[in-house]
Amino acid sequence: MAEIELREVPLFSEMDEQEVAGIRDIMEVMKFKSGQVIIREGEAGDLFYVITEGRAEVIIRDAHGSDIVLHEAGPGDFFGELSMLTNEPRSARVRAVDEVTTLVLERDEFFAFLRTHANAAIDVLIELGGRLRENDRILRSMASRNVNEVEEDQMTVGQRIADKVADTIGSWPFIITQTMILITWITLNVTLKKDLRWDIYPFILLNLALSFQAAYSGPVIMMSQNRQAAKDRLAAEVDHDVNTKAELEVNNLLRHIEELSIRIEENHAEAKQLMGILKKRKKPVARAKRKMTK
């Protein structure tokens, strides 16, 4: 990859040609075939990758062992910085979508690069924040979808009928319909001739029918409520897992920000010292020039 192409990568865009040449000299080219795993989850993180050609997927496994694509990286994107900053094992797997060419920095060279290039350190911070938001969005969407899918898969025919009955009984159309039936029943058994009445006062048949309705609707409604309670418990468990993961990600990001802020402050302090040294060197030269003019 040519030096001028390296400057097109946002991480190095603020560097001049001399700096680009210097960073390019310490970067090693690594190529990967389509489908090849670039980073494996759990391995030591001692390399930082910048993609110059091709595309790669950042993948994690969910609780069921399924692969979840968190991010797709293309030319100009970078990965591998998280485990290098925290000195922890890789938390995700990176796989080449097609043929991928990368430029690689080792840990010490990566840290030295961040210490001397504040703009690049800020770019790393921005990228970390964006990935955290995207990961949190994916985890929450996964949780919402999984709760509904699990609940739908586990429902039996009886539970579906119970839900339908509970929805019907707990509605205004049912109350209005039943009220009209009761009024009609009582009116007819009061106003019709005695030989046409089928349930004379005190309406024993009507009381029996209502008793049967209450005897069966109560347990059916309880079945629906128990199923809803189980769904609520499952949703609470998933929310807890997602919140725990999000909290860990936030803590990691805060730690990364703190480490990068310290490095940026050290960089600024070194820059001030260098400026002070340069000023001290310029003063004797200026004095010598004035003496020569005199």
C-alpha cells in the first residue's frame, strides 16, 4: 500500500507525509483469504489491524451458540484495539468476508503511536463509543426478539385458548352482549305467559348457567395470567442479562477513555517540554545574531 493511500485512512489523515512514512515503516502487511479467521475469541490481543482492502466481520456468540455479526469493517476501518488497551483476551472473532489486506501494529508500537498522535487517539475513542452504542442496540434487539420467539414457541394449544378466552371475557363487547342476554332472559321469563316461560323466578336455570360460566372462566383466566407472569419473568431475566453486558461495556469504555486521556495528557506535557526546550535554544541564537549585527 502506498504512503499517500495510508493517509486516506481516517486514523492517519491528520499526519503529514513524513509521519505517514514513519508509521508505514513499522507496520507489517498481512493478507487473509475469504472466510479465514483473523482474530479468535479468547486469544491474546497483541496486534492492531487497519484494513486497506476487503471486508471483515466482527462476530460474537450468543447464549445459544449462534453467531451474531456486530460490525462489518471495510477499507479504512480498524480492529483489535480493545484487548490491546485492556490487556485482556479478545472478546470477539473477526472473519474475512472476502480477501482482506491489513496493516498491522504491535502493542508497544500502537501505544507509542497513540502517545504521539492525539488526533488518532481521539479517533480511537470515537470508534469505541460508536461500537458500544451499536453493540448495545444489537443486544437489546436480540433480547426483545428472543423473548417473543421463546414465548411463542413454548405456548400450547390450551394456553392459546386461555389467552383468547381471557381477552374475550375482559372486553366491553362481551360485557355488553352478556348484559343484553340477561335483560332479554329476565324480561321474557317475567312478561310471557306462564306456560311459555322456561325459567320462572328466581331464575334457577340462569343462576346455574352463570355459575358454570364463573366456574370455568376463573381457572382459564388464571392460566392466562400464569403464562403472562412466566413471560414477564423471562423478559426480566433477559433485561438483566442485557443490562449486565451493557454495564460491562460501559465500564470497559470508561477505562479505555481514561487510559487514552492519560496518554493524551502525557503527550501534551511532552509537547510543552519540547516547546520550552526549543524556546531556550532560540534565545541564545537570537542573542548571538544581535551581537553580530552590533
